Amino acid sequence: MANVQSRRPLVLVLGGGFAGIGAARNLKDADADVVLVDAHDYHTFQPLLYQLATGLLEPSAVGHSLRDLVHGQDNTTIHKDSVTAIDLAAREVRFAELAPLTYDYLVLALGAEVNFFGTDGATEHAFPMYTLRDAVRLKEHVLGRWEAADKDPSLIEDGALNVVVVGGGPTGVESAGALAELYRGDFAKDYPNVPQQKARIVLVEAGPEIFSMFKPNLREYAEKALTKRTVEVMTGELVSSVTPTRVALKSGATLEAHTLVWGAGLQGNQLVQSLGLELERGNRIGVGPDLTVTGHPEVYALGDIAAITDAKTDQVLPQLGSVSLQSGEHAGESIAGRLEGKEPKPFEYRDKGTMAAIGRGAAVVQMLGGRTMKGRKAQVAWSTVHLALLPTNEDRAKAIVDWAGSALTHQRTGRITVGAEADQRSET
Ligand SMILES: Cc1cc2nc3c(=O)[nH]c(=O)nc-3n(C[C@H](O)[C@H](O)[C@H](O)COP(=O)(O)OP(=O)(O)OC[C@H]3O[C@@H](n4cnc5c(N)ncnc54)[C@H](O)[C@@H]3O)c2cc1C
């Protein structure tokens, strides 16, 4: 069995998202070798994926080289590879290409993945919003549909320009709002011969209201802001099946739409099912107050893959960037401390509020004590919190330049097709 040539303890970090990077960075000065493995060579900033999908940001503003993030961290090695199996009893991890590694400490930060809840045709035809590739694929598909409709107007009647967005949570609402601004702003000018009013954006939510996690005043505001941007909000509706050109609803109605964006559900990374652990709701690994897995004090589960109970509220924390980053930083610090013989402290989450952006000048924020904000003030708070979460100053500068440019010109400069992602649906 191969292992890193080392006499020092090996901390193996699986996943280079918020949680994995947070952990690895806080192990910078630890007397250990740190190996971080991710299927990609970049860190994905998921909260801004919808801005990439709608041409506001470039891929390099949303994905950042993982190697770059640990420059100057001499004890850390990055490998681009897929984790294929984890044996907690043997303390061994297997990969697609790398030789197996045995660890002293394991950081499980593999995130979550889309959950289609068994919806017929969704795996093949829906557009999820979870990875950089998903966002680029969606953008290129939508641009492809507009180009096709511009050449053949009969496609418009068939629903080529219509988009159904599933899920009235932040991912669905943010995507629908941004698509509406792309359609009614840039595309109205780009395709003057295409009748705008025939291009529909429909948000479908199973519950009675969108934004169920927010207070009623914010829900009402969000629905009005979407409607003002021409998004049709359908509540109490479930998508039952999807084909390349049609979306069937449980009520029996069918929507003609060549694009279905899925923002309705997540589940912990599939690999967790093979760990032999009892899993919590949504396929998440339950952890103790110190973020370790029961019976495995050497294993930390963090971020979206974990069900972390907030010590203050006794509630399971939501799958958020701030929870992931803070849990990662806490684990890194705890492992570094344990290597020096220090007693680890329990994790304490610092809540920065729950927030979502609906469009230009329209956002909602709900603070821990129940205070709420909406409109421009909320958008400033949203931007500040998200800039702070970005991994480097270079990324912050890129986002600020793109946001400022778009605020001044109302243009989304990234609306070009590079063709890197094969898109089966636009070829139908
Ligand atoms: C569209 C969208 C919008 C969001 N908006 C917000 C927001 O506005 N504010 C907010 O706070 N949070 C938001 N979130 C949630 C936030 O992005 C997540 O909570 C956070 O990214 C989770 O971090 P993580 O490190 O646990 O997992 P991830 O960031 O998902 O990282 C997991 C890493 O593991 C890697 N990986 C997975 N499987 C394997 C494997 N088998 N082998 C090797 N590597 C693997 C992946 O490549 C990935 O890099 C949003 C999420 C989405 C999807």
C-alpha cells in the first residue's frame, strides 16, 4: 500500500469546497502532512453559480485553482482525483487513480449532490445548479435555444425559450430572477426579432409559498419582486416528469419548456452510504459537538455532508457556505491543537443571517434575532457577506468589477457560447 513518505501524522482532507479549504488552511502550521483530494482542480463558489449561468460572472470568478489556495503552505499537497471508497475501520481511502492512502485524521468534506426525488426524466433532462459545469451547461443551453429560435421562429411556439425553475428556495428564486433580467434586459436587445412576451420563466414550488425559510414580509416582497421581473410564480405544484421539451405537473397541466432548472433538493454525497454509519435526514452524517463522527474521534464530517446541531438553538444547521467554512476552520484548528496535545473545543456557529438575492437592487436578509431587511440595503448586506466568503482578494476584486459593470450598464458580458460543454438538449 502506498502512502505519503512521512513520519509525521497524515491529515487527509476529502473535498476542496468551503469546508475542506477551511480545514486545510487552518492546518497550515500543524506538525503534520496535509493531503487534500478533490475531483476538480478548483474550488467552486456555489453561491454565485447562478450569476455564471446567466452571464454576469466569468467561470474564473466562481472557480478558483485549489493549488493556488494553498500556495506557501509547505505541509500541504493537492491531488485532483475522485474518491471511490472510504474504509473507516482500516483508516484507508481509495481513489480512481492515486494509490490508497491511510490517514491519522480524516476530514470528510465531500459536500452534497442534487436530489431529483425520483422525478421521471429529471436525471437525463433537468439542469441542476450545483457545479461549475452545471452552470456553464445551463448558460450554453439557454443561449443555444435563443440562437435556434432566432433562426426558426416556430421553435418559440414549441416553448424553446421557456424556462421552468423548480424550487422556491434561494437557488430557485435567485436563478429565476437572474434569468428574467437576462431575458428582459440583454436578450431583448440581442434578439430584436424575437417576441419577448412569448419567452416565459415559470417558478414552480410544491409548498404554499416561496421562501418558506423567511418571515412572511420577506416572502411577500420576494414574490412581488419576481412578478415585477415577469417571473410567473406557481405554488402548490409539483413537477412529475420532464422530457427535452415538456414539463408535466402533478395537477395534470403540461408546460411547454425546453429548459428545466432544478433547484429543489440536495442530499449528502452518495459515498456516505457506504460508510456503515447511521445517516440523518438528507443523507447527512451526524456529528458530535466537536464535529467528529460517533465512534471515530479521528474522523471529522463537515459542511453540506454533515448534520451539525447548533449548540445555541439545538437545531440542525442549514447547508450554507458560512456553516461549511466555519466548520472546516474549526476542524482544522482542532486537529492542529490535538497534534499539540490540546483538548478540542466544541463548535460554535456564528450566524451572519439568512439571505438571498432576487435581482438588481432586490434582496432579502433575516438576522438571527428576527430583524429583517429587503431591497437595496439587503443587497449591500448580501454582497458584503458573499464577498467575505470568497477565497481570495483577487476573487473579490473580480466579482466587484463585474457587479459594478453590470450595475452601470445593465449588461451581462459573459453571455457567449464557448461550446466546451456538450449539450444534448439543444441538439434535439
Ligand atoms: C446554487 C447554490 C447557491 C447557494 N447559495 C448560497 C448562498 O447564497 N449563501 C450560502 O451561505 N450558501 C449558499 N449555498 C450553499 C453553499 O454553497 C454550500 O453549503 C457549500 O458550498 C458547501 O460546502 P462544502 O465544502 O460542504 O461542499 P462543496 O462546496 O460542495 O465541496 C465539496 C467538494 O467535494 C468534491 N467532491 C465531491 N465528491 C467527490 C469525490 N467522490 N471525489 C473527490 N472529490 C469530490 C467536489 O468536487 C467539491 O469541490 C448555495 C449552494 C448552491 C448549490
